Amino acid sequence: MESTAATKSKESYSKQERIKIRNTTLMSIIPGGGQFYNRQVPKGILFLLIFILFLYQLYATGLNSISGLITLGTTPGEDHSLFLLIEGVLQLLYIFLFLAFYVIQLYDANRVAKIKAISPSKVNHSIKDILFNVYENGFPYLLTVPAYILMLFAIIFPVLVTFLLIFTNYDFNHIPPATLIEWTGLDTFTTMFSINTYRETFTSVFIWTIIWTLSATTLQIALGIFTAMVMNQPFIKFKRIFGVILLLPWAVPAFITILTFSNMFNPSAGAINTQVIPFINSVIPFLKIPALSWKTNPFWTKVALIGIQGWLGYPYIYVLTTSILQSIPNEWYEAASIDGANTIQKFNSITFPHILAVAAPIFITQYTNNFNNFTMIYLFNEGGPGSVGNNAGSTDILISWVYKLTTGQSPQYNVSSAITFIISAVVIVVSLVIFSRANAFEMED
């Protein structure tokens, strides 16, 4: 059978063997040629057929797709620029897959030639032997390669299309097929950061997005850890009952909770202003809280959003932290008590570091999720109240602003694509930096 054992170094091959290896590489310029030279006829036929099919596809539709990607159409009303862009990106992916196949077949032919130079009997020639070798040595690749190909078309493809839209003038004035889309280079970014209205809107929305992400996520994590710490105390009775109560926000679908809170925070008829605040004022006589403009004043709307997200998000952190606390040995706390550590010192030196070491990846995902928490922002008050320009409300975050840019009366798809790219870049970079510094994934030898 074909072996993967180490082959001889280049200097140890005879002159005749080096010539054969070189000839194999030269024959592999045409896919399948090297396999035919190595007398692996079934494999050579397969590789040659793949090559012929690619050439046929390239001639039949591929060249037109590449041309369409470059020009984005020449005849308004007939050419659909967006379809041409999509077809062109698909063709680029086909070419990428073929190039990957081309490199693999070159490597395969060269590797088999070297094995053949050492032990010709170990080279597979029949279909049965080749299939058996693929099953024995290539089974992991048979499982992973389809997944990578699926990822290429399900993830990379839409990302590429969105990325390329940034460099076009695709907006409400250029809707194909009535009008053609054109390549505009970096004009979209220039517009966003050079024109005052766009720059001010982007800056305002971006700053609020960061404040929202840090405040809301930190609140839900702090509440989750706090409730877990309290429920983990030995003097707490009826832990199961309280545990179920604490999980109630998690049990109700989030969109129902958000819509309910939206009604409760209605400034004129909501329960917060008409019942909760008067009740607090009656219980605490010296405290006179006026009715607040929860959905008409941007500040109080933001306060409400952060508080509601803390309510919605803490149960998950509570469950996670509870399981982590139960895994911490009591001996650690006993040793700390002997050393004279108080409760705060125990939390800082034992509890919190252990929670962070285990749950750091989860905490990171909580921050990234809230960075793109469209549901919370839009369902509560549709990004309002008021406006900061360019369809963005005072409480819109980047993702909800993108939604408004693409669904408004004057859609700006190129600008929304640019903002989407910025969102992705921020999430990816921050996640990679934090993950690289966290030791949650470090494994002991």
C-alpha cells in the first residue's frame, strides 16, 4: 500500500530517480498528467476530468462572470449590476477552489513519485487500492473538506459580496437594473469621514454603541455573579425556590419581555410612571421622584435600555457562575481564612480569578452579542427618541443604524456595507486580542 513514510533527501536520489521526479512535476502542469506518469490511471482520469470541467465552466460562463464583475454591466435596463457582482464573486471562489485542487494534485504527484523511487510496490495503481488508501489515510479530510467548502460559500461568499459593495455607489440613486452600479473606490469611506453630517452621525452612534456594550454587559455580568454569590452562601434557605425565581427572566422569550417593558416605560400611561414611582414616593416620604421621560428623553431611554438588558442577561451568567462556584474546593477558602483573609480578599484572590479563568470566553461573547444587539434597541423604542442625522436615532447602535440605512426611503447600501465591515472588524479584533490574553484556552501538558 501507498506509504507516508519519510522519503530520501534530495541528494540521496540517483540521477535517474531525480529525472523521474522532475518529469512527474512537469507532467503535473496539466492536472492528471503526473498521476498518469506514476501509473495511477484512475486518479489521473479523475484529476483530468476535473480540469476539463473547470475549463468548460470557465469558457461557458466563467469569463463572462469575471468581465461582469469588472464592469458591473454596460447596458442599463438589461444588465443587473448586483447579479453580475454576485456571479463574479462566485466565479472567484470557483477559481480559488480550482487553484487549491491544482496545488494538491501537484503535491500528490510529487509525493507519489518520491515514494515510487524508494519502493515502487507501495504505490497504488488499482481503483480498489486507491480507495482503500484514501479511506485509511484520508478519512479525516473526507469529513473536513466538505465542511470547509460549505463554509466558503455560506460564510466567506456573503462577506465578500458585502465587502465589495463598499467600493461601489450602490444607493437609492443607483438601483439595478434601472441604473447601473459603478466602482467608486474608497469614496464611501471618504464620504463617511470627510462630510460633517456623516462623520458626526457615525461618531455619535459609535460612541453610544461602545457605552451601551460596556455598560449593559458589565451590568448583566455583575448581577449574575452577585446573585450566584448570594445564592451560594450556606445561610440561604429555599435555594431551589429562589433559583427558579431568578431564572424567570430567562424563561420568557426576550422579545416579549422587551415589548412589555416598552409599554411599562411609556411616559404617560406606563406602569413605571403611574404606579412604581408613586409607590416608591409613598413608601419613602422624603423621596420625591418625578415622572420621568423614559421614551422621549435620550438620557432616560438609554438608562432604561441598560437596565432592561441587565435584567434579561443576568440569569445566564447566574447559572454559569453557580456551576463554577460549586467547583471551587472549600479547602481554598479555609486556607485563606487561616491566613486572615476577609470576604473581599477571598473574592479578589480566589473566587473572581477562578470565575474569570473559566468563563472569560463566555463573557467576551456577551460583550460581542450586545455590540450587535439589534433586538433590544429596535423593539424598545426603534432607536429613538429624536435623531442624530442620516436616519440614526439617539439610541441607535451601529447595527440598528445599518438596518435603517437599508430599509429607509433613501437606502444607502454602500454606506451600510461599510458600517457592517467596521462592526465586523471591531468585533474580530477585540475578540482576538482578549482571547489571546485570556488563559481560558491554555491546556496543561
